[in-house]
Amino acid sequence: MGIFYIDLCALGMGLAGVKSSVSALATDQFDHNDKKEKTKMEYFFNRFYLVINVGTILAVTVLVYIQDKVAEWGIGFVRLLYMITADVIYLSRSRKYRYKKRSGSPLIQVVQVIAAAIKKRKLEFPSDVSLLYEDSSPESRVHRTNDFRWLDKAAVISDGDFGKEGSATPNPWKLCTVTKVEELKMMIRILPIWATIIMFRCVHAQMITFSVQQAASMDRSIGKFQVPPASFNVFFIGGIMITLALYDSLIMKRSGGSKGSDKFAKDRRRPCNLYNSNGSCSRNGAEEIESN
């Protein structure tokens, strides 16, 4: 059992590394300033998620059946072979990928902006916002907004910000650019959206395991064939695939997504998806109460 738990921990660390990196690397392959590439990125992520679910369906149907009926442990080496093949393909194209230049840890940048704003909280805000410090290139510059004005104090120039006399580089713990301040504001604006996804992900994790538990207590026979309990996840995954296909072929194209602008905006899509998820959870809860 000790080896089994070690394997689970290693699997968790591997999934954490892959899931946190693949989407970010894929985003870097598209130029956000190019309308055509930005539109292609929308279609890419729809197809990317679709392919992931195709692989999951094969895992819960073909691989589960082989593991239950044919080879209990040998199938693990088959999966290992597929993973090695994927790694080789990924590494073989590593020189062709687009990479963004490193600009330091974003967490350190967040702390620097907050620290500078707190230190300068008693300073007067300049009447002309163009006096705020900014040295970012015009292409990467983010224009100032009026939200969270107290954070703008981090970009107010004062004595001692540049350390040694004649130094052109300021102390990042005392003076930050407007772009860095605005990036922190963006993160704060995203926090409510991020918070709404927490419970959804909790329910999402329960659905994968709960369906297997329910399937184990059901009559799964179709003639002489008995469906493995883990294969019941195919209904959940199939629903996602059908929804993605309908959204890609109907909503995006008819709303103008293929011409460079998706009129069915992201801020409308997210609440619609959450409402549908809430409705599904409510129906499931009502059925459980009736069954008890």
C-alpha cells in the first residue's frame, strides 16, 4: 500500500505540473495583438478541451474494460508508453515554440505594489496622472484606470525611490510602474469570478467519483455484456463534448466568431454556464431527497 500511495502522490504532482503549464504554453503560441491569431486561439481551446475529453472517454471505456477483463496490471505499461511518446513529440518541437521573456515572479510583483502603496499612503496624489512613473514599452503598457486608486500611490515618484544618485532604475519596493499597478488591479477584478468557480470545481470532482459509486450498485448488464462502473463517466464527458461541438459550430460562427469577434461575450458565457450547473445540481439534490 505504501508504494500505491507514493504513486498517487507522484501522479498528483505530475498532473499539477501539466495542467498549470499546458494551457499557458498554448496561449503563448498566439499573438494577442493579431485579430486572426486571437480568433484562432478561441477555436484552439474549444478543440483542445474536446480532444482531452475524447482521451478521457477512451480511458473510461476501452482502458477500463481491458484492465477489468483482459490484463489487470499490464495496461499500466501501455499508458506509460503513450506518455513517453507524448513527451518525445513535445520535446521534439520545443525549439519551434514561442516563449515569453521572464519578468520575475508575479507574486513578488504583487507584494511590491502593495508594499509601495502602503509606504506612500500619506503622499498627495498628483493632479496630472501623466506624472505617475511608467517605463514600460508602448506595446506592453497598460493604461491607468480609476479603480482601486489607493494602489496608484505605488507609482507616485518621491525622494529616495531611485536609490543611489543618478540611478535610472528605481527600487521596486518603493516605486512601481503604472503597468504593474494595473496588472494587480486586473487580478483583483478577477477574484470574484475565480471565487464563483470554487464550489463548481468541488461539485465537478464529486460527479466523477459519485457516478462510479452509484454505478457499482446498479444492474449494468446489457445482454451478456456487463458495463464496468468507471465507464459510466462517459455520459458526463459525452455531454461536455456535445456542448462544445454545438457551441463551436452554432453559437461562435453565428455570433461572428469566425470573423474575428465573438459577440456572445465571455462575460455572458460564464454566468450562463454557472446557471446551468446550478440547475443540474439542484435537480440531482432534489432526486436524492426523494429517494431517501
